[in-house]
Amino acid sequence: MKQAIVFSLRALSSGLLIVVPIYLAVLLLLKGMRSVVGLVRPFALLLPEWIPAETALSLLLVLLVCFLTGVAVRTRAGRAVRDQVERTFFERIPGYPLLRSLTQQMAGESRGNVWKPALFESDEALLPAFIIEEFEDGRYTVFVPSIPTPLAGAVYILDRSRVHPLDVPFADALKAVSRWGSGAKDLVAAMERGERADQGKGSNAISTTRRDLST
């Protein structure tokens, strides 16, 4: 019974994390369309009555504003304004930094190695994890998500030897967590490729040192 309740709560949380942002985005889009109806009405009157001109033009205008905003924030001045607004307002909202970091990871625009996919070597098995930060002495702060809810889990501070960073897209690691481990074999394969590459570098370094000593 307890397991059923836990599973239901986790499934509900996963659904809310998907449905709520989409629902809010649609509401904001509809509200924006209603706000600009007065601006597009004179142009809509020029079109045939059978065309839903007000709705179509309102949607196009809102999408155009979103597009221009996206272009503006990619400029140096736009990034400066965005960063200032984030520091002043949005970063005070609980959970916003986390959602921003996840969004950047999903879009491939992450800053640094925050939420870098990894495998945590526990006493029992390998666990999918994400590296949150790295200590100066080499240790890692690691977030180990629960299954199938990626945003719930536990945080550990671990020695470097127990953490295996993975050269895989963030989205692939997130899918393996949200799909009850389906795709985990790709994560293990990425870990093994990295280990072989490190061993190859070590062998090349030893060979180079031997050649230098022989000369």
C-alpha cells in the first residue's frame, strides 16, 4: 500500500512538472492575444469575413514579439539586461534558478558543468546522477534523482573516484531517469568509453616518458 502511494505521488509530480508549464504558457499566450486584439482589428477588417483574422493576426503579433525578444536577449546589451532582471526579480522566486538551469541544459546552453550527467558508484550498484558542483580538492556535489521523478532525490558529497562523468546529452540522461532506467545501458557504455579513453591517454603518456628517458 505504501509503495502504491509513493508511486502515485511521484507519478503525479512528474505529470504536474509537464502539464503546469504548458498550461501556463497557453494561458499567457491567450492573454497576450486578447491584449493586442485592438491593435490588429483595423487590419483584420481589410480581410474577408470568413477568415478568423483577429485571432490569426493576434497570434502572429504575439509570436513576433516573442521572437524579437529572443533575438534581443542574444545580443550583448540584451544579455546584460536579462541578467540584471534575473538577479533583481526572478532569482528571488523559489525554484527559479533550478528551472533556469534545467532549461539551459535542455536547450544546450548550459553554463559550466552544472547538472552534468554522471554515474554514482555506490556500495551496491551504479546510479544515474548529475554533478552539481566540483570542490577545489576534486570532490563532487552530486544529485541522485529518484525514479521516475528527476527533480526529487538526494544530494551527496562524494570522492572523485566514486563519480564517473558522462559525455552524453543532458536530455538522454534525464530520459533514462524518467523512463524507469530504460536507456541506462547507453549511460554505462558512455562511462566505459570514457574509461578506455583515459587508459589510452595514460598509456601514451607512459610511452612518451620512456622514449624521453631512453634518449
